[in-house]
Amino acid sequence: MDDNQIKTLFWVRHLFSFGIPGVLILWQVQDTILHSKEKAKDYLWGRIRYIFIPYLIFGLIYSMYESQVNEESIYDSFLNIVIQGNWHGAFILVILQFTILNLLLRKRFRHYKTLVIISLVVSVGYLANQQIFQYSFFNNSTNILGWLFFYFLGTYIGYHSHTLKELIKNNKPIIVLATIFAFFLFPYFNEGYSAEVNLLEPALLPFFACCFFLIYSLATSLVGLKQDLTKRIASYGSFILLFFPIIAPYLFSFFGFLEEQTALLFIFGLLFILGMSFGVAEILNQYTLTRFLLAKAFFTDDTK
């Protein structure tokens, strides 16, 4: 891979790297709106039923696959992937930590904007301190300190959703400009180009926040069937993130002939992954026995 390809991957991957942070913010927004007044016992059981159990099931399937590829025991693979969070589904561990914070901080100062600023300082300070990562407790991509800003941002948006909705609606050009500025601010602080994406880059946090407001403003601009479709896709967000790596290996079986056409491969690959994931999710959602696998809790109550 030459330098030009590396730079291209650098820009493209970081441009679309807001997926998981966006899902986490959206999760906390909807969790705050729908469940802030729910009893702690019912709330905790709902998280276990619709988040933790699907995480274990998908993690076990992925562990069995990885154990065959790496020729290791299922136990070692399960320990490394599911328990330690070394896989694409590790964001569920972050959501579980959000759940604990919701239980501990419920009705206690979660709606103050001061905490959003403080959490941003804490997350940036933690991520920028390379020396702290020599300790095993902190050297973990799911450590809550790195995601604390998203938690308090989502909580604040959830508590002030009606006010912020109007504010976002009336300031779309400013949001677009802020997103562009935040994105180009990241390379300024970055030391070099790399094909790999590290979501926990302190300079990316403002970009992720701006992206969320930008996508939110675009989603609320849609009407009728389009808006309903957007909500349904968003409601399956965590399922799509867990499911797409299972079907991703088959992507080149269908679109391998587009390997040299990066743009077309990206477009058709995205449609393939979203289409397959959304289709399977719609089927699973029709049956009570399989509905819990969707971890569906964004725009509707868990039990619906």
C-alpha cells in the first residue's frame, strides 16, 4: 500500500468514524428520554435482557468463529473477545457502563451543562495522557473515562431534547461549518497518517459531537416514510454493529470485481451491509422469541 492509498484511507475512515460514538450518544439520549423515570429494578432487568444477553450470544458465535481461524480454544477466544472486549462489539460494554452510571446518578445533576464541559476535559485529559496507558486498568478501549463525554452529552441532550431540537433546526449552517472545522482540526493535532482508525483520539471528540448534531438535524428534516425508515434503521443500530462483521467476509464474494473502484465498492458494500442487516433485523423483530436479539431500545420502549 503506497502513501497516497494510506492517506486516502486515513481521510475516508476518519470521516465515517463517528458511527460507534454516534450510536452511543443516541443510545444515551433515548435512554434518558424513555427510561429516566423507570424503577431501578425494571430498568436494570431491561438492560440485561435486551443488551447483555444479546452481547453474550453474538460474542459466543464470534468467539467460535475466531477460535477456528486462530486455532485456539473457545474459552480463550471467549475470554479475549467477550470479557476483555477485544472485538467490534466492545461498545456494548460501554453501554453497560452507561447503565451503571444511570443507576448511580439517576436524578442527580445529570442535566447540568457544566458536567458536559467537565466530562470533555476529563476524557481529553485521559486520552492525551499516554503514560497512564502503561497500567492495565486504563489500557482498555472500553474504559469509561474515554467515553465519559459522550455519556454526559447524550444525557444533557435527552433532558433538553425539545429545546435543542428547535435550536438545531434554526442553526443548521452553523452546525455544518462546525463539523467541517472540527474534522480538519483533527489532522492538525495528528502526528501522521495511518490506515488504522483509533476512535479514542482526543482531537476527534469535538468532531463526533458535531457529527451527531449534523446527522440529527438531517434526520429530523426528513418527513413521512423517509423519517420512519430513518428511525427504524436507528432503532436497529446496535444490532447492525454486532451483525455486520458476520456478513462482511462475504462482501468480496459479491463485489470483488469492484476492488479497483473504491467509491463504487464503498457504496455497494454499504448498501449490502445495511440491506442484509436491516432485513434480518426486520425478520427477528416479528417474533417474540427472537426480538430480544435486536437490543432495540432507541425510539421505542424495550418491550415493543
